[in-house]
Amino acid sequence: MKRRGWHLGGIFTIATGFPFSPLIGFDPSNTGSQGLRRPDRTGNGNLPSGERSPDLWFDVNAFTSPADFTFGNAGRNILVGPGEKILDGSIRKEFTLIKKQKLEFRAEFFNMLDHPYFAQPDNFLDDGPGSFGTITSLSIPMRQVQFGLKYRFSLFTLREMNAVPSDDSRFLGSHG
């Protein structure tokens, strides 16, 4: 949008949360299994959106350690992390200083509404109570603002460059 020489711009991003899996950090099957092992699932695990908070993102009581010498039954990507609604914006204006010189002022705002966007919750059952199911970090920083100035100049205008005769040996060199 342009108003009295000012240019406004913005990007609004909406994204659902990424799916993730509950995991355990040891091998209850005793098979020497490398990689990530899953716990047993005893309930849905996903909380209704109104009950989710950084202190408890999913139902931690829906997962238990599997019995010795067995594999867990929790599926892959059965839980959903926090989503995002991000508004970024910018404003800029170009000022003419003299004929061939211009100065552009720009301000850019990231996460303009200064809303916290949470990272994935701790998904390791064996991290214990108070850690499993909690969110301890942000996926993007809080509001950031940056300002910039751009100075543009030209030595010749396009008209002056086109005014040079094509047979002028001072500019093209002589062949012969």
C-alpha cells in the first residue's frame, strides 16, 4: 500500500503445529535397539486446545514405560505441537536529496504483535515430572525492529548516457 510516498508492507503467516512422537531414552526391549524408542500409549495424549499451556502441552498420563523386554505401542507423530500466527511488517519512504541522489528510510518489524510462539514440548518420558510435556523455549524471538537507510546516487542519468555519440573514439576506442 502506498500513501503520500510511504510504502507499507506486511506478511501474515498462519501455520499449524508440527506433529511429534513421545519417546523414551532407554531400551526396554533389551535388543540393543539404536534410535528412538517409544513408550506405551494408554490414552489419546492430545489435550483440547483450551487446556494446553506451556506447563502442560499434552496429557503426560497417557504414556507409560513399556514392560521389560517389550517395545512400546505409541505411534509415530501422534501429538501436535504449537502453531503460529505471525505478523511481520515494514514501512519505507524514499526522499530525493538532489537530482541524482536519493535516500530511502526503512523500518521493519518482525513478530509485530509481540506474541510468544512456543517451541515443541519436551517429548521424553524419562525426563520425569515437570519436564515431560512442558515447553521451555520459543520458536521465534519476541518482537524485533530494525531500521535502515539506503543512499543511492548515479554519476550519469540515462539521458546523458544515451547522448554520447556512438562514433566518439574517446568512449569506444579507435579501431584501425
